[in-house]
Amino acid sequence: MSDYAVSLLVRIGVEAFVALSAYLLLVIGRVSFGQQAFFVIGGYAAGIATALYGAPLAVGIMVGAVAAGVAGALLSAVMAPVGGIYFAAGSLAFGELVRVALLSFHYQVPVGADLTGPAGADGFRGVRALFTGGVSATAFMLAVAGLVALTFLAIALLLRSRWGEAMRMVGEDETASASLGVRVRRVAALTMAGAGALAGLGGGLFVHYVTYIEPGHSDVMLGVHSLAYAFIGGLGTPLGPIIGVALDIGLLESFRFLAGYRMIVFGGLVMGLLVVRPRGLLDEVAVHRLSRLVAWGRR
Amino acid sequence: MVDFLQALVDGVMLGATYSLLGLGFTLIFGVLRRLNLAFGPTILVGIYAGSHVGLAWPGALWAVVAATVVAAILCGIYVERCSFRALARQAPVVSMISTFAVWMQLQELVSLFEASRTMPYPSPAWLPALTVGPILLRSDALLMWSGATAIMLALFVLLYRTRFGTAVRAVADSSEAAALMGVNVSIIGAAAFLLASTVGGLAGVLIAQSQQQVTPYFGLWATVKGLTAMLLGGAGSLPGAVAGGVILGVVETQTLWHFGGQWRDLASFALLFLVIALSPRARSEPTL
């Protein structure tokens, strides 16, 4: 497989985590513009663990996910009861706060001959665990793909469980679900922590693949794109956001011949898609029909 | 003390344009209950159109203003058709995602027609600066404030003193009740959109003549400032949006003056975050 194809697949995999993170929050009826913050928190924490403290690659990436999950839990203390447009704006403000705060975050430690670590606006360079550990790009790509598949399965199972039921109830109507004994705040808080951890996992993988992360990676555009992915691919299944990412990055790459008109064409496609299928390609109805088809095939 | 006063005056002048952006957001959100993320990018297209006209006919300031406002209105009509009218029966969040798709289109449109990343924007250089005691009033800031105030006054007369304005406010209050009283809700929605685009285009003129240049990042910047101004004043309230814009402007210039440029954005986002965290209203807004 060419280097280019590998890098494309890693990009799809990494962004799939942020898209799944935004999707989890959509399930409980929260529109977040701020998942990029957890992506960057995970990236910084994972990079600090491996590059500054010599943690193994897998441990470092876990540290990133846990740090972003904790950040999500902390944020939920404030934001769990907030809904609607206020949640969207609050998460946007949080994402920008993280970006601006990282601009003045200096934490450098001598590693070998020179200083390594986050250096404010200059970003965090030299996260080389992937290369010092001798992991090839193809092996890393396969690991990312495996993690995306595992995450998809975990979320699909979660949504089928009683917990998933509670999450969907909160997404439909908070007052009604509270009256039926669902602890709305707890569901929202745990979902926010889980969504943070997912985006952080993506950030940890990203920083090790490109060896570099900077405050600018906490870009509102990343957060809004990840939201849009769920609406392109479909809200009926966690496969939807993953398909959305693959479509976006894949289509954009195949639109190269359109040069300056790529975004105009792509934006038009998304707009048209939303008119025809307002809940994405794989909406609840499509998922139901597909699962009946599979069940019929088995008989 | 003089520093504080100077920053306060600068903040009020800057904040007046934030108020305009906030009013544009509020008009759309209040009437349609949907968020228009493409509001900033529509103004961006307007400013670029104005900038090109300014380069082609130097000195024709009225043509620059007209081009800016007309282009912003045309983009506004496009957004209304594609993301609001076509999706009127869908959940509000679908409109919001659709406006994001339009945003990507408008951003690319702008980069198709620009020679360089930063475009110049003409400003009326003949206006004098004023000094009141120790306070300096820059001519571009003065124009920004007086222009914004005049537009706001006209807008409030239109919304609070005419039949049309009463209809707009009735729809914003409850579209069902307004429809039962014989108000044509869909026409009022489109009219509010046009009005918001006009206000946005005029705000774009005032901001661009003060900065004298424009970059493609203006779209994101204007959307964030407008959204913040609207939310600081309580989403949906017109006087609230004016107050929210002025508060945002003053907080920005005060932090800029006392702590330096890198804290300016931190302060405005921290303010927005705090207001949302502490506001009881944020806890009773169920759906988007």
C-alpha cells in the first residue's frame, strides 16, 4: 500500500474518533462545537507521557484518553444541566479557552541533549515514540483501524443496552425521562466523559503519527466538521459518523481535479443530502430495513 | 483612570459593531428558532465584493458600501432558500449543519476571487479624530460607533413602531399564536432574514473600514462575535443583544489594555462560558 493511502487511512481513523465523540453527545441531544478541545488535550497528554516520561506507546495513548475523559467529566460538572443552543455555545467557548490557554502553556523537560515539551504557541514537537519504537506506518494504520472497529462495536453494544436506552431517552425528552426514573445528570455527565475520552484517544493517535501538535489543532472547524459527519453518514448507527468521515476525506481527495471548486461542490452535496435525507444516509429507518434484511437472509 | 476611561470608550465603540452582529443573529434566531452559522461568512462575501469594487473604482465609497450590502443580502437569500426554507420541516439542528455546508461554499467562493490572502478595504480618510479632554476618539472608531448607533435606532423604530415590526416580534414570541392572528409566518421569516443580512452587511462595512483590510478568517470571527453578543444578552432578546455586544467590546478592550493582546480572546470566551455556566436560563432550554 502506498504511503499516501496509509496516511489517508490514518487521517480517516483519527477523525473518526472525534466524529464518534460528537455522535455520542448527539445521542443525548447535545450539540457540541467543542470536541476538538478533548482531541488536543488527549494529544498533549499522550505526547507528554511518551516523549517526556518515556512511557510505552500504548500506555501514552491510554494516558491521553484518560486525561481527556477526566477533562470531559470536569466540564460536565458545569455543562451537564445545560442544553440546546447554550450547550453548543458553551462547548465552543470551552474549545477556544483550551486553545488560548495552550498558547501560553510551557512545560519543557530536558530529554537527552535538548529540551522537549509543549512550548506555547510554537506547539509540541518531537513526539517520536512511533519511530523509536520501530512501529511501521502500515502497522500503525492497522492498529488505528482495529481501534476504530473496536470502538464502533463497543458503542453499538452500549446503545443496545439499558444504558443506551437511557441515553436515547435523555436525547428525546429530558423531563419525561427524568419522570421515568432516568438520572439525567448522571447520564449526561458519563456521556460527556466518554465522549471526551474518545476524542482524546484520537488526539493521542494523531500526535504520535505526525510527531507534532499545536494549540491551533483545537480548531472550531474540526469540532463542527465532526458534527457534520454524523449528519452525512447517518444518525441511526455509530457506523454513520465513520462513513461520514470516509466520505468527506475520500470525496475531497477524489475531487482534486476540481481544484478551486472542491468545497463549493462538496458543500452543495451536503446541502442537497440534508434536504433528501435530513438524518443522514444511514438513518434509523435505513438501519431498521438493513437489519431486517440481514435477519431475513439468516432464516 | 484615564487609561480605564480610554479603554471604556474604545470598548463601547467597538462593542457597537458587535451589537449589530448580535442583532443580526437575534433576528434570525428569534424568529426562526434556528442558528445561522453562515451569518459571518455572508458578511465576509459582502466585504470582499466591496473590496474588489474599491480596487476597481478608487474613491467611489458609496459603490463600495452598496456592493458590500447587496452581496451580503444575496448570500443571505441563498442561505435562507437552501438551509432554512428547504429544511423548514426538519429539526432545527439540521438547518444549522446545512448552514455550515453553505459556510464552506462561501469561504471557497471568496478564495476563488482574491488575488492575495489579505484584501484592502477603503475608509473615509478625510474624517478628523476628536479629543475630548484626555480621551482620544479615533475617526474610524467614531464612524463605527455613530454608524452602528444610527442603524440600531432605525432597526428599533422599524421593529417597535411599525406593523411589520409588531408582526416580527409576534412570530418571535410564538409562531403558532402569530399564525392564528393572521400573520404570514413564512413571509415574516424570510423578511427577518433579509433584514438580518442587511444589518450584517452594514456592520461589515463599518468593521472593514475600521480595520482597513479583510482576511478569509473574518467569517468565523464575525459568527463567533455575533453568537457571543446574542448569548450574553439572553438568546432572542433584541435589547439584550445590544447590551451583550457592548459588554463584549468593553471586556475585550479592557483586557487588551491592562493585560495584553493574548488575553483578549481568553477573556471574551471566559465571559461567555461563565454566563452560560451561571445562567438559570441555560438550564431550561431543552432543544436546538
